Amino acid sequence: MSASPISSLFRRLKTRLATSGLSALFAPRKPRHALLRVAFGVLGVALLLVLLVIGVFVGAAMLIGGLLLRLLGQRGKPVARKRVVDGEYRVVGKNGAAANARPPIARLST
């Protein structure tokens, strides 16, 4: 079974990138010193916690803002009583035409 053209294209690109030395520029390397490794680990965890806290506060602010907009938008509007439906109704027959509908007005062409 032969490889698809897309997979062979990606294989060639990967080989070209690996041989160019450019991949070493973007590959993360762990420092050799043990204390430096621990410091970077703690820094990474602290960064994740800060981003988590910021995300929680932004989410809470969005929820509170949405609730405030909803409450302010309802000010001054009358509150409908429960189970009250107001409207105009028309009885529709089986053929789809309204039973109490007026016949169309015939127009005379001149």
C-alpha cells in the first residue's frame, strides 16, 4: 500500500526542517542545573495559577455584568401575571382556511 501524497509531503517537510537546524531553535530544552529546573517548574505552575485566577475573575465579571444588564433592562416594564395569554385567535378548518375569514374582495380591472 502506498502512502498518500499529503503524508509524503509532510514527511519531506519534516525531514527538511530536521536537517536545517531550525528545529533546535524552537525545541524546548530543560536546563541541566537541578535548582534551575525546579525554579522553572515552580514558575510554570505559578503562571498557570495566575492565568486560572484571572480566568475565574473574568468569567465571574461577565456573569455579573450579564445579570445586571438583564435586571436593568427589565426596569419599568410591566410584569405579566402568570397563566395569562392575550391574543387574537382564529378557528382554522381542515382545509387550512380560516372558518370566520372574509372572502377576498374582487377587483375590477379597467
